[in-house]
Amino acid sequence: MTKDPRGKGANIAMAACRARDKLLNPSDRPTAQLRTDKIEVFLNGAVGAGEPGSRLLAYLERGDVDVSRVQVMEGEATATGIVMLETAISDSRSFAYHGAVSTRRMPNPGTTACLTSNGEPDLVVANLIAPQEEVAKAFTAAAREGVATVFNPLPIQEMNRAIFANVTHLMLNQSEAAALRQVDADSLKAQADWDEATDFSLRLGVSNVVLTLAVDGAYYATASGESGHVEAVQDVQVVDATGAGDFFIGAYAVEYVTQRRLGVRHTDEAIRFACHAAAWTIQHMGAQDDIPD
């Protein structure tokens, strides 16, 4: 058994920083040779006042994640997760106690500026480790201010579907997409199934939906009528799939912000970049340490 500083939000933040700095995908992507101001990554969350929380924050700071917006909660425990890796099938199962993060509240629900230390962000990324009502507040403020959002509705739970109207990019794996539609995950096998899943999500009000498909890559669709399939990286030896989705989201977020700052839009290239990040991480044990320094 190993004990390491991890977590869904922490994984995404670390992935964003490392993807920003290392450019894991091929250099022929449209933004690879172009430069923008450095993308800063602010983690918004909460930890307990004890050693596990301070250890996690120190680790993230070493990875260039800004943790100034992480709340330290007296009397609360830092979230703890257990991942069981089944080496025979290169798969994993996990469960978690959310602890302090489940009590965190947005400092100023009226503006996304409270999520950074330097004004309005380019992008707000959230999942449901944070309380659903807090995510809704952040997304409502983002929509009002014209700030894009990325949403991964995990852990799966009963949703107030009004939240989707303020989602710019909905990120789903096959299980999450099936749960959202209340169908069997095995039904998402062919492109017709992917179309049904993405159409359902678009009808909820999101602007873009990305469906990750493991060995089949990813499929995307947009409210403007675009859609496409991006192939997975080939010849990958799966060692540990833990955190692959988090690294996909972090890399996608960085590429999206880069493109937006440059005034271009290449959804397929953002997804291809994210696929490369996810492919790298599943070839190594652990989550945050997978992208090379």
C-alpha cells in the first residue's frame, strides 16, 4: 500500500500545470508554436488543519499550483480516498470520504473573481466533489460574466439539471454519460450511440460535450452543429488508469484557454492534446506523478 497526496481537483490542477509546461502532444497542433501569457492554475477547495492537508498543499505548490484559494478548515478532516488497483486486468476501483471540501463555500458567490487572486479567470473547472449548490453558484456567476466553464459531474448523483444551462464544456466518460441518461453503460458502443449521448447532453443546455471512450478515444459535439471522433493514442500499455480522466480534463482546459487567448478554436486538437495526456498517465503507476517533469 502506498499513501500519496492526491485528489480529483488536485489531479486536474497538477495536470493543467504540467500540460501547460510540457506540451505532451505532437508539435504540429495549431497552438504548439504560439505563445501566450502564462496560464495560472488556482485550486479552490478545502483541507483539514492537520498534516494530510498541509502535505497536499505543499505538494501542489511545488507543482506550481496556486493554493491561495484553498480554505483550511479547523475541526474537519482532509478528504481521503482509497484506490484498489487490480493488476491482472489493469483496472481500478475507488471510494472516498470528502471531508473538509464538502463544507467549503464560495467566498463571494456574486463573482468568479473570488476564485483567483488576479481578477476574473479565463475558465472555471468543477466536479461534484464540491457541493452541487456551490458549483451552481460558481457557474451562474461565470455565465453572467462571460467566463467559460468545464463540468465533470462526478461523483454521479441526482442532479438539478438547471446547472447545465451554464456549462460551456461538459466532460463525460461512458459510465457518467449512461448514468446521466439512466441507461446501461454497455449501450455506448457505436457512433450512433455516441450521437444519442451527446445530443441528450446538448438538449440539457450545454454548449459543448466531450465523451471520453477509453480505447476508442473521444467523441465530441457542439451546440453549433459540429461533431467529430478523435482516435485514442495507439500502442499504450495500461498500468494504472487512476486519474486518466482528471488528466484529460486538465490538459483540455489548458489547450482551450490557450486557443481562446489566441483567438482560434480547434476542438479536435484540444481533445487530441487531452488524449495524449491521458495516454501518458495510464502507462505509469499513480496519478499526479505521471506527467514527466
